[in-house]
Amino acid sequence: MFNDIGPLELLTLVVLAVLVFGPDKLPKMIQDVTRTIRKIREFSESAKQDIRNELGPEFKDFEFEDLNPKTFIRKQLDNDDLGLKEIRNGFDLKQEMAEVTDAVQGRESESSSGTSSPAAGGAVDMTKKPEKPGPDERPPFDADAT
């Protein structure tokens, strides 16, 4: 819950709490806060248990943490039913990026040294040049641009 609070921030919070509440009221405030957090946790756990009971026995493995999108996607990607592990293991992003960089810079990459590359003759022109219409052809019309 407080994983990103460092020692300096914690010390600042303690000094601020002492200044705001005073040393005589601070222990009572800490007790009230811990009691409130405990009640919220109990309420949350009872609500989770009620939902699990209402869902029935087919959802006995249901975890509320699975509703977190990151956890859900990670769990689905780790599932090997779709064969995604083979695809993920067969794709090397560093190698692909190196090949693209070599092609743009006009160099021959190690993996494509046996094949002909469009960049082998020189630099690749990446600019988009408009096509010239024929003498009887009208230029393209974009209704959204007018």
C-alpha cells in the first residue's frame, strides 16, 4: 500500500502530524485511524465473501485481483491454450529493430546477408512523393479538407 514512500517522506509525515495534532492527541488519532482501517478491511472481506457465496461453486477459484487489467492480461498471456508463448519466444525485438535500423541506414544486416535487400544499393528514400495525375485526370478531392 505504501511501497513508494521513502524514509524522508515518512519522517516528513510524522513531523507534520506532530505539528498538526500535537504530541498529546497524536496517539488517540493513530488509534482511531488504525481502528477505521481495520473496519474497512473487515467490511471489504465480508463483501468479497458474500459475492463469492452468491456466485456459486463454479466460481470458487475467483480472485478479485484478477479484475485488475494488468493481472488479467498477464494471466491470459501466461495461459498456453492460445499458443502465445511460442509466438512471444519466436519474436526477437532487438534483432528486428537492428534489421530495420540497418535497412534505413543502408547497411546489410547479418541475418539478411544472403538475401537481397532494397537498401543494399544505397540509402532508401523514405519521403512520400505525390503522384502526378495524367493530363485528363483531375487531382484527388478531399471533402473533409474543404
